[in-house]
Amino acid sequence: MNEIKPDHTQSTASYVGRHGLRAAWAVMTHRSFSWFKVFIAREHRTVVVLNPKVGTTTFRNVVQRAYREVLGHRNLSNGLYRSIKKAREFPIPPPWDYIHAFSHSEQYNFYCFVRNPYSRLKSAWLDKLALGHETAYPPSIRGKVISRIRHFARDHDLPGQEEGSAVPFATFVAYVAAPTTGKRNHHWDEQYSILLMDCILYSQVFKMETQFAEGTKQILARLGVPESWTEEVLAKPINQSPKITQEVYTAELAAQVQRAFARDFAVLGYDADSWRGM
């Protein structure tokens, strides 16, 4: 896939004219930036910005195993952040590595994975909402998030407003399509914002549907992990997401998603008609 360059016309923290510490500041103060969604291997000049609902769990698990089984790291974050569970399960570098990577971006290769906006939104609904009324919602959706969705449903007289009731996909799409871009939950915000594409010039962007394995092998190979090892690990599914057989999209729902994620469709190169059959 060709390089995706920052869209300076719609940028909130324009990459243009930002170098050194100014560039690092632009990235690290971006609303979508998270210390835990950026993988940095400073020695190998490699950065991966993780994208929720786009193979993130699988990628984390493969990297974790590679660090322990191939690269020989017993403590994934080198003794840092011992009280933080995520840092014990995934390599989290010291703060100065973030500053170095984003202030010397010309020295690094930046990577990310993207996904068809239709399937990503459907996956978020299946994982976070579809069965939560029966099996309990995951921690990331309890409390304020599910309350906001039910409040939205009540305000717009949509199904899913009552406690204990299912939140249909149509209600979820209407809710997601309503907020201003960049202010949604990160599990269903636009990928352009999540991946900080107005600040970062990526060396390569991999499409999850066709390039996830190749991208993971290529990234880990930069760290010294044999591609054959990565391929073998990826051949055994790590994270099985919930699935349903019936199609959830209609032309009307697809049109709402197209409008809400217009920039993702345009920049990431996904077909606006690819909702059929989902």
C-alpha cells in the first residue's frame, strides 16, 4: 500500500512545519494519543500505532510471545511501570523513547493496521454491545458508555433505551454517526483520528483483511524475529471474536456509516459498497 501522508487541510495539529520536540508535542498531546497504543522498539527504529478492533489483541499477544520466547526478555517493560498490568503483558518503553521517536521520526519506520470501516464497526458492536444484555457488558463499555447509548436511544425513540434490553445494530450506528469526528469512543472512532494521521507519516499501512500476517511478520523481522516463527504462531488463532450469521447492514445504515467515516473511506481506500454481505 502506498504511503498515506497527513491531510494538512483537515489537520488539528498539522505535521507541516513541526519537527523535533514540536512534532513530539503535536503527537503526544493529540486527543487520540495513548501511551498504551504505541509500540516502540527504539533500537530497531520501529513504531507501530495500534488500532482498536483491528487485530490489536492478536498483535499484542504475538509480540509478547516473541519478546519472551525468541528475544529472551523476561520483563517485557524492563522493570518500568511494575504496578501497571498492561506494562507487564506488553513492552511499554520509557517516556523518553516516545519523545525520541516522534521528534526524530525521519529515523524511524512507522506502521499501522487498518480495517474496512463497515466490518470494524460491526466488530465493535458484536464485541461490546450485541450480547451484553445477556452476558454482562465488558468493562470498557460499562457505566458511562452504555448509559450514554441508552440515553441517546431514549432521546431519539430508538430500541435499546431500556435497561436490560438489547442494543440493536441500527441504534448503535445511529449513536456512532451522531458525535463529531474525533470525540467518539476509541473502539469506534474514525481510524484517521485514532492513528493520528494528521501528525504521522507512515512508512506502510497494512490492511487487516489481506495484509495482517505479512505486516506482522515484516514488523517483527525488524526486531530479529524469524518470519517462520511468526507465521507459525499466527497460524493458530489467538483471539476469537463473537460472530453472527445474519447480515446487519442495510443501504440506509451503510449510508450513515459512509457519512460518519467519509475520511476513512477516502484515505484508506475502502469501497463504499463493500457493506453488502456483512
